[in-house]
Amino acid sequence: MPLNLIKGHFTPLHSQPDGDSLHFVPDNPAAFAILHLRAHASTHGGVQLRLDAIDALETHYAPRVSGGFLQHQPLHLAHAAGAQLLSVLGFTDVHRDGETVTASTPEQTPGYILTRFADTHGRPVAFAYAGPSDHDDLSDVFVSEDLLRQSANFQLMAQGLVYPTYYSKLFPDLRNVLTTAAAQARGDKTGVWQADASTSGASITSLQALDDELVILPKLFRRLVDFFALGGGSVALDGFLDFLASRDDRLFVLSDGHATGLDNITQVEGQTVRLTHPPEELVFLEA
């Protein structure tokens, strides 16, 4: 399927790249305006990307409601995804102060992205690639299975370092290739799949356990953090399903062939929460 190709360079310096998001500066500062993409770009055209189809464990998540504080998921896996993304894109010897990159070799690397829209936060939703492309800048490019496999997105999925998290604008043929890669990683129990509790059930005994021990789909983690912030840090799950219903995250369950809400595919029993369907069966609607 065709996507817009934008050439430029990746630059992590003085930012906090993780396993599914980093800075990109196009060669043509007007690239996103020319392509009519509603990206929030700097005066030099630079943007924060959101990598399509994947979701890495959170390294620093701030609740969307008042009363919370920065939380994270198990950092050995979250940092592994971020380190691998930078490695795939050509960076070595990366140094951080906390989550902020203070130095890297080199400071920027050439590459390109394939995209066709930006999310509600102005981030182009993209597949990221290292190195040059034979296609013209700002051209439409058909994404074959081979080209998809060259993307950083696919490589992180195949290594089990990220969860599949699909939205409705992702082309089904690309989604199917990514799902096959995720299934292989799950079968090999690599990365997040060594300890994934998204469908088996995560027993939440404390915020520290949620931060440091439990490996679950990041979207579910974010909703839990938002909910707990409302309760002043209490981890009681009473009312969590009602909270999810109020958020109204709409999705399609591929295996069932119907639309529903995240609350309807989430189960709570005491202090254990689980999804009733694996992440690759879910296709979320863009907000």
C-alpha cells in the first residue's frame, strides 16, 4: 500500500527517545505542509515521531489526570527497546542523563520515514528506516512485505521488544505481516513475551509492582496509572471498568468481527486484571 516517503535524519540528542518514539528532521523543512500532514513541526521541520503498529514499555509516563506522578514499566525491557531502536537507526555509544540523551555517536543519522497522517498530538505515525532510499523524496511508495521488514518497527516487533498495538488506519496486509512476527517472538518467549501478563492476568499489589515487575500491554498500563492517580495512589481496582467505560477506547476485535470498548475486553477479579483477547487481535480507533 502507498505511503508518503520523507527523507531526513534522526537526532536523539537532548531528547528522551524510547522504543516507539524519537525525533526526525526532514531534508525539506516544508515536507509535512507539502504533504498536508498535520504534524507539529519546529521551524526547521523537526517532529516527534510515533512509530506505527508498535508500543514499547513506558519509560516515563505522566498520568493524564491531576494528582499523579511519573511512572514507568519494567525498565530493563523498556530501555532494551529504546537502545535497540537507536542501534537499528545507526547510533552507538549513546549516553543518557536519566532518560535524556546527552551524547551519541554520531549525533544524527540519515534515514527516512513512511507515513500518511499525524496523530492528535501532531506526531507523524510512521515506519522508520536507516540509510538512503532509491525513491524520490516526498513520493508515494508502495510498501511491500520486504520493505516493511526493513523498518525499525518490524525489527523491534520481531525481536519481541514491543507489543503489537494496531489502529484502524494501518493497512491490513501490513498488520498481518507484523502479527506473524509478533507470534514468532511470543513462541520464542523473547523480550516482553518472557513475562507478559496481559491476558494471563496481572496481580497488582502496589504501584511499585506495577512499575518494576508487571509486564503488560502499555495501553492497559497507562489506563491503570490514570485510574490510580484519581485515587491518590490507591491500587484498589474497584471502579476500574467504569473508568475504562468513561474513557471510551473504541476498538475492533478481529477474531470476533465486532466493535466494542476496552472495558468490555478487560476483566477484573479482586486485584487481578487481564485482557480477554491478545493485543494482535485488537484494532483501536484513532481518537
